Amino acid sequence: MKTYLLLVGLALIMLAGQSCNKFLDVKPKDIVIDKDFFKDFYDADYALRGAYAGLQPLIESMFVTGEMRADFVKPGPGVDTNLLELAEHRVTATNKYTNWKVYYDLINRANYLIKYIPRVPNDAINFTEDNARQYVGEALFLRAFAYFYLVRNFSHVPLVLTPTDSIQNIEYLPPSPENVILDTLEANLTAALTMVKDVILIRQPNLNLAESPDGRRTRGVTGNVNCLLADIYLWRHKYEPANAAIQKIYNLGKHNLYGSAAAANFFDIFYATDHVSEPIFHINFNYNFRETHPMMMLTSDDAAWGGKYMIAPADNIAGYWDNKLVQSGDTLRLVGDVRGFGAAWVGTRPYYNDFYSGNKVIWKYLGLGRILPSKLAIMPPIRQPYRSDAIWQGYRFAEVILMKAEALNRMGDKAGAITQVNRIRSRYGAIDVIPVTVNSTTEQIEDYIFKERARELAFEGKRWFDLLRLARRGRPEILKEAIKTRMGIVRYNALNMESKLADAANWYLPFNAEEVKLNPYLR
Amino acid sequence: MFKINPHSAVVAVCILSLLCLSNKVNAQKKKADEIKPDVNPILIPIPSSEPKVELGYLRVKKSNVSAAVSVVGEKSIDELMAVSIDALLQGQAAGMQVTNVSGAPGSGALTTIRGASTLHAGTLPLYIVDGIPVKTYRFINPLGRNVDNNPLADINPGDIASITVLKDAQATALYGMRGANGVVVVTTTGGTAGKTYLDFSAYSGIISAPKQLAVLNADEYRDYIIEKETARGLSQSEITNGVGRYLLMMTPENQLQRYNNNTKWQNEVLGNGAINNYHLRLRGGDAVAKYSLSVGYTNQAGAIDNSKYERFTARFNLDYKVNRRLTILNTIAYSHGARNVVDEGNVPETNPLYLATLKSPVLTVWSQDAEGTNLSSVDSADYAGKNNPYAVVNKMKNINSSNRIMAGITGQYILSPFLTISSGIYADYIRLNETRFRPGAGFMPEEEIIRSASENNSNELMLLNENSLQYNRTFEKHSLNVFVGNAVQTTSQRNEFAMAINSPSDEFTSISATDPQLIDSISSYEPDWRLMSFFTGANYAYKERYLLGANIRADGSSRFAKGKQWGYFPSVSAGWRISAEPFFKAKKIINELKLRVSYGLTGNQEVGYNGAYNALVPAIYKNQPGVRLGALGNPDFTWEKTRQFNAGIDVLLLKRISFTADFYIKNTNDLLNYRKLAGTTGFDSYVVNDGSVKNTGVELTVSGKVLKKKLGWQTQLTVAFNKNKITSYPQGEDPTENYGYYQTSAAPGSAIGAFWGYNALGVYSSTDEVQVKNGVNNVHPFQGGDIVFEDVDQNGVIDEGDMKVIGNSNPDFFGGFSNTFSYKNFDLNIFVDFALGREVYNAQRASLEAMTNYDNQSVKINDRWRSNGDVSTMPRFLHNDPVGNTRFSSRWIENGSYLRAKAITIGYNIPTKETRKAFKNARILLTAQNLFSVTKYKGYGAEVGSITNPVTYSIDYGNVPQLRAFVAGIQVGF
């Protein structure tokens, strides 16, 4: 009896011991452990999309750093200290916008893709070698996109080219100088051009592959890569390569300028994309999936829309487009550039149609249609409250044309430059008198090009970087003039802007205090 | 292939040797017919001559105990009428510090045994009820903000026979990775052989609303706001056209009635509550089967209108002796609880007590027409953005319902007179359903959300199998007890949450009534974990004089990375019963004198579930699935470890007075912490185990019958003193933790739960007195009427360098003092509990005396500084406070020490002569609970806790305090 019990007991214990090791292996349900991932092409797809999702948090920083320090916007009544410091060029190391975490998050996701996509097994139907290269190319594009913003804002930043995918390989690097980073970006993007496709093909229900315009607008395809490359070349004063890159976009033949003055459909670009062939690179949002950005909070003056009215158009904004109200019979008609009142900026809430309103509001992120000036209480075509999901225009064809003009001008082809700019102007009934001719100086033509850029791309996060580009070309007085115009002479002098802006280091943001504390190389 | 686990091999060898040993010994002795197990590993009490102390896996004679434990008997439990057992233990066990979270019905407490020993991990002790390790940690993210859905409230205190608190390493090391915070072993009442007993008790009482805080009335409020607006520099016309419209300055005719009221909002939300508790227990049995059936019903209505707790419990215990060798012990309990909760903590929009004190008195509950007649709809949110407190309490739906089953079945088989094997299966299943509806009427919209309906369903199932083998033998001079066993446990939890917004009207309160487009969020959370253990131990007593104990437990937990899952937790103890020595002559007076020491290692595995892994999380783009690397894992992630040394002395004097003192040193290291990462890595931080804390303390328990004759006097005093010190913190990390409105510091040298802020010394009576700059740039200089902050680093600037430790949540001394006087059939019990040396952050007062916006304020602001030369303790008013007078400082930290008459009970035992025919015994009693409190605290009540921050928990945002109650009850036994 006793021995029998003994043996039974022993057997039970042995059995318990055998399954022991498996028992404590509990697979978590809320996360996926990284070593279980990248097993097939679906995983590669998800990781790619996860990297693109990293673009969405960048909007606030891109807009604020791209506009606040320049002359098209001013601090609104609801402004906070962070924005005010930027507007007055006295940014401290604790300013919210010196925190670059959102950029490095995107960079880390891109680095992760670059490292791990090659590990996904290839598959003749779903994931060929070509597809793998394409994904890596797109990751290179995303990484370059983030770094280019960092370089334009900080001038020199740590160049992180490997992902942080384990606590063993956490590396803190000293900042690399600007030209090293930009050289790397140029090399990466040039390589990416050989890896990505011209278009994105989607499998249709009938199993054929068809081109997806939405895919072309939102992912890294050759058009977008060339845009970014051209932007970098222009930043570095490399005009021939810039022109070559843009010519490649022209040769694709996928884009053209949308609309006409007669149809008055300029504003369609900002909310309806299906029939509009102008956009080149977009970052998309959708309130229904709670993918939103804070632009409504920043620019709207209506608290019912969640607007805090932190950023408003500068006071003398109407003059940029030569807008005027003209009495024509019973009605008021707006003359001048249609890209101004009703598209870029409007009057105050709730109808937004008062041309003479003291409070002006940026319209590109609020509106769903063009506003016509009126004294009547007409409900505006405005997005619904809190639905802050306007598209972010990364690059659009109008900007590409103007970039070509800029490159041609500096290459000496003045006639070519002027022709390019006129393509833009003729679209929207801008002033007929063209202020420059082939006999004007390069600088004069350049001024004309940049004024056109400001009018076309108002409030799209480009203005400050344009001014900075000019300043880097040896023309800092334009930057100073612009700021002086917006701030007013009194404030300009009170803040000692003249001497401050004379030092090129002050055109960039300081490193964030917390970052410096954690990464001693940044001191 | 068969892979033999090393632990199971060891256990196998142990079992083999035990069986062999037993075999040999048995063969020499004659077989006894009557086989009576001496000690049971499982836990239904069996009456025996000498009282046994419940140690969880063992039950040992009191004289042989060499561990530090506190026993709380049935008498102490029954008449306290606490709703849950954690609140019940306040002041009852020396060293166990209990802080009630709030006085809301169904709320529980935060318990710490021998000091706080963690910064970020779990803080609660392990509760074992009849062998079942019950769920004590609350489900995270309750729908009622900061509400305590206390799982321990599911256990009816009326079912309990005794509670033992295990404090030192010798007792808790047997619980391995779950034992570092101490263990509480609860035993419920079992059956008896022979007679059948039926006990019934009923209590009913009134709970009174707390004393209201004094706030400004409508006139005082108007004067204060207008004066403040003028001081801001606004012109008279700006004021009249601005906030003046609401203050009867040019208020339009048709709105006059809305703004000319004088409402005491605290009256609108507070009221008296009631408590009813019924309990019925039937027990009996015979030599074969002993059973006990308890049924209980409690309902409690709280001081805030529409808050209540209702509970129904049923418990059945059965001891069934199948034959001479085999006994089956069975316990099953069902509990159903329903709560109507109100939000607590830092949610000024929906915490009724907090909101009621800040709401403008010029408004009133109902919308009114032009003549001032109340309409049927509530007044809407006001000019200061505040909701209508009446609507918050009466129109918001915040309902929880929980169902729970706890069951255990154990088989004990007596192999030989000295060898018993037992095997048990235990389960604990809890299901909590929460529903919340926040209507539009009376509420301010939150962004685009006008009204919202949410639901949260959580459930958790715990299954445990424990097997053990016990060998007990008493020889002439020696007695030996050896045991070995193993356990496997699996716990799986599932939480699901859904929220829908903007249903068509306030009548549509469920999620299904909302357009599916408006489903705002859905999420789920499913942590699962498993534990596998092997344990063994031995207790040896020589001549009942020299005691030795040793045990060790090996725990493997699935929370940690492979290869790092197993931990070993040994402990040793020794005891010396001096009173049993032949040279000890004073035995008549000192009946019992025992010295004991112990040392051991325990662990705390409540450090999360996924710390060891690199985690990929969803990252959606254009509503299509994507992933990203969301968190970095640390493969060395491990449990927190505690080493504890204990020395104690037990004395029994004159057979009546017993005295126990313990001294302990507890060192915890490998604290769960976070290492911050620079932004260039793309991550914020990752988990590390780095940091250590030391708790040193002394506990004292004195109890006894002082007088025994006609006037009886029984007394019990428990007191503990604990000193907590953080001994190390990760290199290079900032020990300050910022919670937004307050900060704590975990710097080496300070204690856990230390508030970190500025030291406010007073108020400048004139601007000439100011000698420091306000921040490096002095953008808003200090002037007369501003707070004097201490310049700690003496650099002439008040900035972060001047922050220091300004208080601590944990008390230095705490305990309870209970005295029972009896005369003939009457008795009077006075139970006082106290906690001294603790501070509370009175966040409610920080809002009531801020003077920065349009909220209503405390009457104390009438004493404020107004002009140069004024001497006051209240600074000047300052809209939006650019100077920072309201910053987190000692201005808001108050002395939270208190001494409270927790229960004063008068009882009368109806003499048996008169009731012999009807009842066996009958008792009537009257109790006053929380009758008075001696404290300097200025808020509603000094005792507050926080579910969301159990480490620095004394943060008072208008928590419901411990409420005064008057209860009458009867107990009858048939």
C-alpha cells in the first residue's frame, strides 16, 4: 500500500515537473512582443503604416515653428507663453517647441523599419524583394522628412540612424553639424529614388492592380521624394540639382495646377482631394477615427469650436493679396487675389464674412468652402465643432512650380523663372501688372517669387523657412524687415531684434533643457 | 521528452524521504485506532484545549509561535459594524496601518503593514480567506472617478471568526513573492459538533452628514468678486458688462431671478444617511459532518444624496468526515454588491463635495422663470464653467454591480498518525459591471461631448491548487512539525470599456441608444499571470522551551522574462520560552515569558505584467491598422525584495494581562523605478529595479483584564512606531515626481510619500519687506500681501532650488485603544484609534483660498491682506495668480494627526432566566461611531486615501470623511 502510494506520488510530481516550463509562459494579450513580429508581409505592412502614423503628431510643431516667428501670423488673444516666446524671438530652453520628441519618434519608427524589413521573408506574390526595397525607401523618405525639419529648426542635432529597439543599445550622440546631416539625407533620398515606385498600386476587387491617387498623395513615391530632395537642395543653394529633381516631377505628368479664377474653386484644394490633382504630399486626418490635430484650437476664435484663438493672421494681412471690396450695384464684390480673403483668412465668428473685421481668423484649417464677403448673417461653410481634421499640405504642385522658378532664377534663367511664376498668377486672377522683367536683377525676381510663395502658401507652415532660406543666401534684411513689419517698430526695438537677428545662431531654436540634462553631449 | 524541473525533483526527494521515514517509524509503533490529526494545513477551526494561532499554512500552539503575528478575535470584529474587513482592522493589529479611503458607502481602506516599502509597485498585503488568496487590488480605471470598488467589501465581516495578521519574515516568507507587504489570514466560522446554533443580529442606524465648510454667502461673494475685478484694473463699465452681469449689476430683467439667490450648495448635496445590517448564522453538525451557513444583508446610504451600497452575502462551510482517514473541507461563498457611487478626488467638475464648495452662491438648483418660480429643469452650468451640484448628484447615473464567488474544496487524508496529505482547489471569481451616464442638463460640455454614456465590465478568475504533506510528531522532549508542498495558481483578468457620446437627449442613457458613429472609444485590457510554487519548512520545539523554525519557498512567476522567473524566499526563526525554564521562579506572576527572533526574505511581484518585453502597440493611420514599438522592455525586470529582521518578546502576567513587543528592521531593494530617456531615442523611459528603502519600527500590544469582579474592565492597546527612509535611488534620475498640482520626492534620506514643495513662512505685510526675487527673471516680483517663501538655498531667488520636503502621508505613531467596562449585564466599550505625525495636502482648501478666479471661496478670505501694513496669514487676492502664491507649498499642507472615538458601544445582555424558553442568549446594543475626533485638520476629515496614488495618498479633494453614525442593534442566539 505504502509503496504503491509512493510510486503514484512520484509519478505525479514528475508530471508536474514536465509541464512546469510551459506553464509560466503566458502570452500577453494587450501587446505583441517584438520577437514574435515581422514574420510575414502583413507585419511589414502594419509596421509601415505605424511609421506613417508618426507623421500625425508633427503638425502642431510644423505649423508653429513654420509660421510663428515670421510675418504672416501674430499671437492671438488666447496665446500662451510658448507661442509668445516664439513670436518675439526670445525662446527659452523650457519652451514646449524645443522638445523634439515627436520628430525622433518618427525617426525611430523609420529606423526600425529600415532595420527589420529585410528580415521579413520574401514571397513571390505578396512581398517580393522589390516590395521590401520599396518599404525601406519609404522609411528613408520619412526619416529624411523628420530630419529636414529638425535641421531647419535647430541647425545641428544628433544624427540617429539606428533604431532604439532594446535597452542594451541606447546611444546618446553629440549633435552632428548641419552639412553632415544634409549630406546623409541627400544620399538617402537619392537611394530612395531607386527603391520607391512612381505610384502606389492597390489590388482591386477584380484582382487587378490599379493606381491609387490617395496612395500617391500620402506615401513615399518618387514625386514626394523628389519634392523633399528639391527642398533640401534649395536650402543648400544647390540650384541645378533642385531643378533636375523638379523636372522629374514635371515629367511624371501626374500633377497639374488645379482650378481657375473663374471657377473660384481654389479652396477645394484644402478639403476635397479626390478630384484635385494638385497635391503631392499630404498628411491626413479624420475625426471619425479620432485622428485629429490641434489646429482648430490654435486658430479658431470660437470657444464653441474649442478654439482658443492663440494664433491669428497679422494685422496688415489684407494688403498682401490686394483685396478690396468694391460696390457693384447692390452687392459687394471682392477684387484682388482670390487666395486672400475667403480662402487664407476671414473675418470673425460666427459668420466670418466681415471683411473689415478687427479680429481676423486663419481659414485654411476651419473651413469647408470659400467665404464671400458680406454684411449678412450667412452660415459659413465651416467644419463641425471640434472636428479638427483638415489635411496638412506637405507639398503641392503650386509650390513645386515656385521652387522651379526659384532654382531657375538663381541659375540665371530669368525668363524661365518668370514664366513659371506666371503659371501660378494666371490661375487666380492676380494683379495683371507683372512687376519684374528679364531685365530685373536676380534679387528682384527672387523677391517676386517669394512674395508669390507667401501669397500662395499662406499659413501652410512655410513662411519662416522661406525667410530663413533667403537669409542664408546672404539676404537677412528680408527676414528682419518682415519681422519688423509684423511686430511694429516699437516692439522690434524694445526687444533688440536688430542685434539679435544679426547673429545667425539666433535664427534657430535652443536645445530643450530636459534633453540637455539627459544627454550631456548636447551641452 | 521528459524534462524534469529541478524544483519538482527536490520536492519529490523530500516526499520520498518523508514517506520512508514515516514508514520506518510506523513499523515500530503500534497502530492507534483513533487517528486524530494534530495540525491541519487548512483552516476550519477544530476546538481544542490550547488555543492555536493561524499561520496560514500551519496552525501552531500559541506557546510555540516564534513569528510576529497579531490576532484579532471575533468579539472585536462583530460589533464594530465596519462594512469591509480592511476598514475593520484599523487600530486592531499593532503595526498594521489602515487609512480609510473615504466615507462613501462601500469604500475600503489602504493598508500597510510595517511601513510603506515601495514607490511604484503594489502596496497591499495578501489576504487569505479560508485558504483562498482573494483579490484585493482594485480594478484599474473605475468609471466613477477615483471611486473605491473595494473587492474586500464582498466579504461579510459577520462571517468571520478570527483574523491573524502575519508581520515578520518567518510567517510571511511562506508566501514568497506575494508576502513582502505582509499577510492577513482570515478564518470564517465553521460548524460545531453536537448542538445546533442559530444566531441572528440586526443593526439599524442613522449616519449624519459631515459638518459643512464655511464658505461665502451671496452678498459676501459679490463684494469679493467686484473688489477683485476692480483691483485687476478693469474699469467700472468693463466690470458691469463683464462678470457684473451675473452679480446684479445691470443684469437683464429676464435673468434677474437666476442671479439673485443665496444658495448653500453643500446643503443640496449632503443629507443624512442610514445603515442597516442583518446577519443570520446557522451552524451545527455531528461527528461526521459539521456545517455553518451564514447569510447577510447590508445596506448603507451615504451622506451624499444618492450614494449607497447594498450587499447580499451567503456562505456555506462544510467539514465532512468521509471515513476515519479522509476529511473533505468545503467552503463556498457568494456575494452580490451594488453601489451608487459619486466621483471623488481631483475632478472638480463632478466631485459633488468639491464642486459644492466652489459653486457660486448666487445661482440656484432649478431654472426659474421671470417671477422666480422653479421650473422642472435644473439650472445649467454657469459663467464660471461649473456644473450644477444638484444635477451632479441627482441626474448623473453612476452605478456598479458586482457578483463574486469564492470557493474552496480541500481533501485531507491521514496516511499515518503523524503524516497527513492534503490537496485543495480554490477559486475566486469576481465580475464588476459599471455604468455611467453624464447628462447634458446642468453640465458643462467637455469639448464636443455634451452627454456621454460609458460602460466598463471587468472580471477576474483565480484558480489555485495547493498540495501539501505534513508530518507531526511529539516525542517526550521534542516536537517536530515538517511540511512540504506545492502550488499552482493562474489568474486571468479581462476589462472592457466602451463610451458613446451625444445621444439624442438625456432620456437616452445607454450606449445602445447612441448612433454607432458616436462610439467614442472602446478598449480592453487583459492581464493574465501565473504562479508556480514549491515550499517546505520545519518547526522544532525542545522541551517546549527552545523553538526553532525554518522554511523556504520557491516561486516562479510568469510576469518575468524566461530564465528570470524563479525566486527563493527562505526564513529562519528561534524562540526561547524563559518561563518554561526550571530556573525561572516567578512563574506565579509571570506566567509566560518568551523571546523570539526571526530573519527572512520575501518578495513583491505586483510590478506590472509586461515590463520584461519590448512591446509593439497599435498605431492607426487613416483608420487602418499599424503598429509601432511602444515600450522598451527590461529583461532583467524582477520583483522587489524585502529582507526583514524581527526581535520580539511575549509576556503574560497574572494570567490576565498579556504584553507583546516587537522590534523590526525591514530593507527593501530592487524597487520598481523608471529610467528616463532622452527624446532622441524616441521613448520616454523604461522600467528598472533600482532603489531601496528601509523601515525600522517598534510595535507594542498590551491587553488584559484589569478588573474582574463586579465591575469588569478589559483593555487592549496597540501602538506602533515606524520610521521610513529611502536609502538609495537610481543614479542620475530626478527623484521628484510631478503629479501636476503636487509633487513628491523620493530622494535618499527622505521618506516614501514625502510632499515636495516650497516652504511658506507667512505673508509680507508691506513691499519693503521683500528681499527675494520671484524666479530668476523676477517677471512678477513679490510685493506686500504675497506669501513669504523660504529661500532654502540662500541665493536670493525663489525657484526650484528652494523646494524641500514639507510633509509626509505616513504617520509616525498609530494604533488603537479599546476599553470595555462591564457591570452586571451592562457593558460599555470605548474604542479609540489614533494616527500621529502625518500630514495631509488639503487640495480643497487650496481651491477655496486661492482667490484667483470666479469660484466661491472660504469665509477665511475675509481676513486677507488688503493694504500695506496689514498683518495677516491670508495673502492678497490676485486674479490668475501670476506671482504664484497658490503654488504647491506648506501653505496647503496641514497636520493630519488625529485621535478619534471610533466606536462607543453600550450593550445589555438580557439575563438568561427570562429568555431561557425563547433564546439561548440575547443582547441589545447602541453604538455611536466616529462620535468625535481630536484633530487640527481644517477640511472635512483628516483621514483620506487615494486609490490612484496609494503611495502618497493623503490628498484631500473633498473626500467624504468618516461619518458619525448612531446605530442600535440586537443579537439573539437560538
